[in-house]
Amino acid sequence: MEHIYEVIIIGASQAGIAMSHQLKQKGIKSLLMIDPQKRIGDSWRSRYKSLVLFTPKSYSALPGLEMQGNPDSYPTKDEMADYLEGYVAHFNLPHKMNTMVTRVEKENNYFNVFTEDERFQSRKIVIASGAFQKPYIPPVIHNENELSHIHSSSYTEPEDLNDGIVLIVGGGNSGAQIAVELSEDREVILAISHKLKFLPLQVFGKSIFYWLEKLQLLYAGTDTIRGKLFQKRNDPIFGKELKQAIKNKKILIKPRVIEVIGNQAFFSDGSTMKIDQIIWATGFIPSCEIIHIDGALDKNGGRPLHHRGISPIEGLYYIGLPWQHSRGSALVCGVGKDAMYIMDKLTR
Ligand SMILES: Cc1cc2nc3c(=O)[nH]c(=O)nc-3n(C[C@H](O)[C@H](O)[C@H](O)COP(=O)(O)OP(=O)(O)OC[C@H]3O[C@@H](n4cnc5c(N)ncnc54)[C@H](O)[C@@H]3O)c2cc1C
């Protein structure tokens, strides 16, 4: 008879790794993480070259293993990737790379996990395939071929772009960092749909994440008033580089883009501009297309139905979803807490 794993975790980046660590600590041995990447950490390695985390090393580690180096310094994306790879080796967490899960089904009291050429079986499943996999581009662009445009997840460095004016759409931290980087040697326009709010990375010599934790905001659950209020606020831009670049007139701020026709962008205040290329820093949409289980996803958007990562389908769990429980849920520093909660429910 085919081997039935106790738990299969789909995705072997920080969320899957945090989950795997908790389960192994609890004594679950029949455990496997499956991931299409070549190496653990590749989801960080593949991000844009200049990416430096906004969380300091002391807030960029998973439970049980600190990041090497000054805890107040900020890790590069490659340091983060290497840390995750080292973490998996340190705790000897079982994983199978170069393998994409294509379909998950439930049959009686176990799950069938299909990859391109294999089938695995498990009693429980944790989906850790990331909320940042499927790029979202708003449907505002016409005559697509007349203009070069990419999503921020495909951006690697300034040299990849053509010369000329670049419009960045989206005022989150990715849009802000890319805008600042490109403003060094070209004209940059940043289109935002909400008022920018800035938070310094350091306050009174301590990381802003230290203060967010002290103020009981970072890990405040969505079932608390504090958590609910925090969730309603748009994420701030961490650091002061963008503010400075706007002040120095290196970046021009425009409101929401409502239409792009050829190389002409139309903004919500009625203004228009000629541009040469666009970077859509407009975020991601959750993608659970691999789940083929009745009652697991909401019928309208295909979003996972869950409470704190626990699906109404027995044996199915999620980890790493934004606001799964708190702001920290989709951050390195918070995912371990959610993993602990899921482990407790899963092993009951
Ligand atoms: C640009 C950017 C900057 C960020 N900066 C910070 C920061 O400074 N600090 C911080 O704490 N957080 C930051 N985050 C947020 C978050 O920590 C990261 O996005 C992190 O990578 C999320 O980890 P994850 O494990 O949930 O998902 P991911 O890292 O996206 O990993 C998901 C994994 O699932 C795998 N997978 C996907 N589909 C399948 C499938 N069908 N079968 C098997 N495996 C699959 C993928 O290959 C991948 O390895 C940032 C995010 C972005 C996008």
C-alpha cells in the first residue's frame, strides 16, 4: 500500500518551514514539504536585486534560530533566503523540491496530492503556497502591445527597463522602494490610490516593529478591537527615502490610474501623461486553484474559507495568509505564532 504521510505541507518557504518546524517539535515524523523551487529560499532570491527587508534581523527570524549578525541591521533578500535554507538544514525538515503540486483532493479521511507525475497521500494538509504568487494588474490597460509594462514581481533591476519615463502604480512598500531606486537616473511617476503614510524604521533607537509589538498591534488578532482597527489602516511606507525623493522632486506623485491607452496614462483627477513604461506594484491575489474540495473555497472569489487558518474541511489548514490572524501573520516574525496555533489544533 502507498505510504500515507501524516501531514503534507504545500510550499517550503517561511510559512511552510515554520509549520514544519512546529510539527516536528511536536513529534510528527511523517511529514513532507513540497515546493517547485530549486532551493529553499528561492522565493526571496527571485525578488528584485536591491530588496532589503523592512524588518530588522531581530524581527526576520523564525522560532528557535536567530539570524546571524547585528540584530538591528536589515537583512538583504539573499540573506533571508540563506537563513531559511540554513533553518531547514539545522532542524532537518523533510522536503521535496522541484515539485509543483497541481491538484489536491479529499477522499474519505485522507488527501490526494497530485504533482505533474506523482501522487502523494496524507491525513492532513497545510497550504503554505503563499499569498504573493499570483500578480494582480488592474484591468485598465488598452492596446497592451503599444507599451512595455511589467508587474513588480518580475522587476529585478533598473538595467532591465527601457530608457524614458516610468510610471509606477501602487503606493505600497514595493512600489516605494522601486520608485526610489529608479529615480536615481530617470523620471519617475508614482500613482497612488490612498494618502501615503510614512513610518520611520527606527524610533528612539529601536525598530518600529519593537514599538508595534510593545503597543500590542503587531500580533493583535482580528478578533480584538485593536486588531480590527489596525487592519483597517493601509500599510505605511517604512523608512524615509520615498518622502525625501518626493521632497527633492525626484518622484512625481499622481492619483489613481483609471485608464492607459497606448502610451497615455489617465489619472483620477482628470490629468493625463505620456509615459514610456509601467511597473504595476499593485499586489497579488490569493490563488487556491490547486484545491479541488467542495466547501473549501468561497464560491465568488475562490478565496480560502477559514478561521485562523482552519478550514471547515477536516484536516485542511492554511498558513501565511495576510491577516490570517494578525498583521504579523504574513511577516517572518509572526508566522511562527500562527504555526504554533495550527499545530495545536492539528494535533488534537
Ligand atoms: C517585495 C516584498 C517584500 C517583503 N518584505 C518583507 C519584510 O521586510 N519582512 C517581512 O517579514 N515580510 C516581508 N514580506 C512579506 C512576506 O514575509 C514574504 O512575502 C514571504 O515570502 C511570505 O512567505 P510565504 O512562505 O508565506 O510565501 P512565499 O515566500 O511566497 O512562498 C510560497 C512557496 O510556496 C511554493 N508554492 C507555490 N505554489 C505551489 C504549488 N502549487 N505547489 C507547491 N509549492 C508551491 C512557492 O514555490 C514558494 O516557495 C515581503 C513581501 C514582498 C512581496
